[in-house]
Amino acid sequence: MQPMLFDMGPSFTNRGTKAVTFQGKLDLPIHRWYRLTPSFSPQLADDIAVHFELSASDFVLDPFSGVGTVPLCMKYRGIPACSVEINPFLHFVGTVKSQTYKDIERSQACFKEFSDAYRANLSGVPFESKPDEYLKEHAADIPPINYPERWWSPGNLAQLVCLRKLVRSFKADPHNLDLVKMAVLGILVPVSNAKHNHVSLTFAKDPLPTVDVAEILARQLRNVVEDLRAVSDLPAADVTVYRGNSKELTRVLPERPKV
């Protein structure tokens, strides 16, 4: 009889914080592209794969994909997998992270072109001297969220509005454009006034001063290239993140061919 997950014994005890929480992702290739505080460490997925001795002949289903931790772990363990996510934002994150990117040099060239264009566009944005005037002029380009000024200081919000306008107009290969968008998503919270030290959302008492968003984005894009190279020689299984409601898996998942 196959052992049950909660009858595993001592191998799953005495875990440190990084072994079970989002902190275990922060220094791992690809996993680190987007921080979701209420998520779990890749080590948990790896522990379960080891415990059940999963191999390429198995197939893993994760009905609540989140940021794609399980399919990404299975991908580079050579285990076919799929997951389901109802949130369109998280579905995008999980999909981009779990794709295979072959032409890394082309991606890097795309990132440089984008970064150069962003710095050029920022030269016309008075984000250090008169950000409020710019934001008023480009109010239609500010995302329709409640009180965006609470999220971002005026100088940083002005830089992000400029960035959003460029993302909308930039022409690139769809896969590379998705990687650019992924990098942008990865910096939105770090350049915000939101606090990161617990799951519930709070804002810092002292707003973040104006920072160099272009440099922070460039660093994130360099991380993407570094991570793609880190996994380029690893064997990879096919994994897919499906968009849908896990309460209706028969509607969301395609029929698998009978063996």
C-alpha cells in the first residue's frame, strides 16, 4: 500500500523557516522571479517527490498552482506535471516561470533594448523634481486601483507609469516580452511602500524615497538571464499551468490519452 502523505515520519520534522515558507525561493533560479509571501518553499515539493519516489513515468497534478512552485520543481526533476490556477495574474506568473526558453542570447539582447528604451523615455519624466505634474498629465495611464499614491511614492509612481507605457508599446518576440513583463511584475512591490515582513498587507510609516527604478529593473532582468543559463543544461519534463477553477477539473484539464 502506498504511504499516505501525513504518515511520513521523521523526515518532515524540524524544518527551518526557509524550508517551508516563501523564503526558500528567494535565492533559487526562476523561483525568485516573483515573491508571493503566502506561498511555500520548493523544498516541500521536492520532499514529496522524493518520498513517493516520483519519476518520469509519473504525472503530478497541483490543483492550486499559485506562482507555479510545484510544476517548476517537477519540471527540473524530469517529472511531467500540470497545475490549475483561477487567478489570471498568478496564472501568468506560473506560466512564464514554467516555460522553456532556448535562445537566451536573444532574450538578453531584447532586455538590453528594453532597458535602453526605458532610460531614454525616463529622460523626459521629471520624477525627481515635479512628479505630481507628470502624474496629473498621465492620469489615464495610472492603473485604476484604489489610492495608488499609498502604494508608491510620487517619484516612483511616475517612473512606473512611464514603464507601463513602454511595456504597452514595446515590440518583441512574445516569449521575451512575457519575460520582460515578468521582470516588471517582480519589482512592483519592492519599489512600493508595502511592508514585506508578514502575510497581511500593511504600508510603511515612512514612504519609500524616490529610487532608480530603471536600475532595479535592469538588475531583475540580469537575474532572469542568469537563471535561464543556470537551468539551460538541466533535463526538463513537460509541464503546463492551466487557467480555470479546480472545482471543475474535468472542464479545465484536457483528456489524457489512454495507455
